[in-house]
Amino acid sequence: MSILLSLSRLIDWINERVGRSVLWLVLIAVVISAGNALVRKLFNTSSNALLEIQWYLFAAIFMLAAGYTFLRNEHVRIDVVTSHLSPKGQNVVDILGIVFFLMPMVGLVLWLSWAPFMLSFNSGEMSANAGGLIRWPVKLLLPVGLALLFLQGISELIKRVAFLMGLIPNPLDRRRGPSAEEELAAAIKAQAQGGAK
């Protein structure tokens, strides 16, 4: 089990790094969106590329942070039933959900998403909009994001089983500490203070 827990820690580390990087995409998307709105209002012009990059960034934020969200135990839950269960019961329900719902669904959509990405990549598919962007990078986000979520599902499954074996604390306990927004604000502040020196 120690090898599996080491694998779980590695997967957690990967999704933690990806998730923290994705936080910056939120700021970039906001800046681009605000800049595009200002240019449109002030100069009565716009760019399809700027509109599409906003959509691409939103897709990247959503897809690449799925594993990070699962790692942080921040995904949407329906606790009506499980809130009345013991911690062991909650973990058993999670194991069943991961094995019978999450992993098959993510695996199937991951498999089905690869062919459209390859078709787009091989054909050099471009946006149908004038001045639009190339499409394969945004189509790559689906299999990459799903792969990260699948890996996090493996990690969470290992942690749930390890908890039931009494090897680790309850993985369903929400982490204490700053929210993602607070982490981003602290990173921006640190960057600004570092640049001011």
C-alpha cells in the first residue's frame, strides 16, 4: 500500500501544480475580456481572435482544473444521504462513485475525445470566423483535462481505501487554509512586491 500512497502523492503533486498554474488563466481571461470590451467601446472595433481566446481560456480553466478541484474536495456533492453516514460510510460511498461512475465516464469520454482532437490536429482546423484561431489546442484540452481527472480519481480511490485500512486521516475532511481566490491574490501581491524591489 505504501507504493500506492506514493503514487497518490505524485498524482496529487501534479494536479496541485496544474491547478495553481490555472489560477493565473483566470486573471489573463479577465484582462483580455476587459481590454476587448474597452477597445470595442472606445474604438468601435473588435477581434474574433480576442473573443475566441477568452473561450479557450475558459475551457482551459474548466478542464485543467477538474483534477485539482477533485484533489481539493471542492467538487459539487449531494450530501443529503452521505451526511448522515459515518466517515467510513462516506468513504465507501465515494469508492463506489469513483469506481462505478467517475472512472467509466471519464475513461469513455477521454477515449471518445481523442479522435476529434487528432482530426483537428492533422487537418490544421481553423475557426470559421474571420481572424479566428487554430482549433486543435482547445480540442486538446478535453483529453488532457480528462486524463488529469482520471489520474486524480485513481489517487482519491487509493486514499479512500487507505483510510478504510486505517493508514491515513479521512481524505474527505475539507482542507483548511486559503481559498483559490485568496491564493491568487497572495501570488499577485507577492509578484508585485517582488517587481517593486
